[in-house]
Amino acid sequence: MTIAVAVSGGMDSLLALALLKERGERLMAVHGHFLPPNPAWERVVAGLTKACATLGVPFHALDLHESFDDRVIKPFVAEYRAGLTPNPCAMCNPRMKFGVLFDAARNLGAERLATGHYVRLEERAPGRMLVRGEDAAKDQSYFLSMVPVEKLRLAEFPLARTFKRDVPRFLAALGLNPPLPSESQEICFVPDDDYQHFLTSRCAMPGPGPAVLPDGRVVGEHRGLWRHTQGQRRGLGIAWSEPLYVLDKDVAANTLVVGPKEFLAADGCVAGQVNLMCPMDLWPETVMVQTRYRQKAKPARVRLTGGRLHFDFLEPHVRPTPGQVAAVYDADGTVLGGGVIESV
């Protein structure tokens, strides 16, 4: 069986490739470039070609930028225009890495796909399931919660029990130099992480409108709903007797709803685009839900109604952001499913 290892040019995926090579697996390395070809890409490809030659692994460089634009960038822009705060990394995994890239690897003869994600796959009652990685500070299961479990069961995650701090030492011992030794930026296709400039460069974005308190009182003006996200405090430009936070967006009325900190807590949320990792009758009565990547999962009750997950939080919860992912776990860190938050 041939495993295709998705290599980005960074440390993690290169170590994943090396670990599988040490394990004696039959391998190929595939690099899917998601942005238009440029000199930086050529340097990455040259570096990966050299590293794969050192390991004795066939290497394939694939230009997938048109698919990436259609499946990730265009939806990202459209969702911002619709008043959401999307999570493109969580959507890239099912649509590109375990979608277009995996399909291309299969056409090259691979049957499985390995990546450098810090997650585990372990046997549970429902079958092989996605579980949080050993390195809690680097765990990336949140970003894989929207990948169909059938695809994940064809995956390999060699860094399951690896700690990020050890990766440079492991690579140095193997004589491997990643072409991209530093961490990637927050959103790979947004230069300098300036998403506002990126959005306005792609299309005309909606304009200003009123900012109101929950009781309807107008307290200022926003410069575009797409510039704000739930929970935001800084950058509102509103003078008030106490700090104000973004609570909600009324897209139809082009109105930003703001309020004091005590209004930020939420009792629950609703998520669509549901991805179940196992049947819900196997879920525990109380699940752990994580609505942002840098957030501790918190207990909730959940029900599936009308194709959507309805969460009732069991303890105070920071207001979830429509467009972000709600990843669902059991108490042991097994991923039960995920969905895209639609409302609070």
C-alpha cells in the first residue's frame, strides 16, 4: 500500500515523511501548491525535491491554485460579505487536503494520505476515530473536525505523539532542512495577515451603517460589518461610558449590535453543515464543544434538529462567532463531529 505524504515545505510535514520512511512504508511525497506559481514556490519545490531525494522518496509538485481559489478563497470572501467570520483553514482540510489533493494523490497511485497534523487516530467503539494530539498546545483536531470520517480512516498522522518543541532536533539529526523553517502565517493566502486589505482587493465590500445597543439605541456608526466579529472590543470607534463589545450583526439592516461585557455570554448556538464522525446515539449525554481554535472545550447538551446541531451550554461560554467551526468531543478528546456556527 502506498502512502502519499502531503509536504508543505515546513518542518512538521517533512518530519512526518521521515518518520514514515523510517517505519519502512511505501511512500510518495506530494506538494499541492494552493497559490499561483511564483519564485517562492519554485524555491519550496527545489528544497522539497532535495529533501525527498535524500530520503529516497518520489516527489510530485502539483499546481492546485485554481481549485483552491474556487473552493476556499471565493467562499471566504463571500462569507465575509454575508457578515460571517469564516475559518478557511478548517474548510481547506475537507475541500483541498482531503479533497482535491487526496484525489490527485490517488490518481498517482496512492491509497492513503499522511499529513503533519498533531492529531491521533485510535480505535473506539464506533471504529477508527480522530482524537486530540498528544501535544495539547499544538493539537489540531479542531481544524479536522469537518473532514468526513471515511477520509480520515484512510489517513496517517505520524506526529500523533510528537511534541512540537522536539521537531527541529529530530530533523537536524536526520540531516533534513525544511525549505520553510518558520511557522506559516495565520491565513496562507492573505498577505501580512491583513484580511481587510485582501477582501477589498478582491471585490467591493459592504459599507457603513449604524451601531446600536441591544435596546436599539444608536451609539455610533460601523465602517462595514465585515470589519467586525463577535466579542471584538478594540477598533469600534465608539465613545461610551463603559467598554462596548460586538454582540451580533444584523446583515439585512446593515446594523452592528454592541453592548457591555455582561451581554457577551451565550447560552448556546446552532451549527449547520454538520459532519458526524459517528452516529449521535453513540454520543454521550454531555459533550465538550469548542467554538474557537484557541479555546478550551466546554460542556454542553446537543441535539440534531432539521439537519443542524443545537447546543445548550452548561456553563458560561464566550459568545460563539457565526462562520467559525463548532468541534464536538467526548471527555477523552475523541472528535464526535463538527459544524459551522450559524447563530447564537
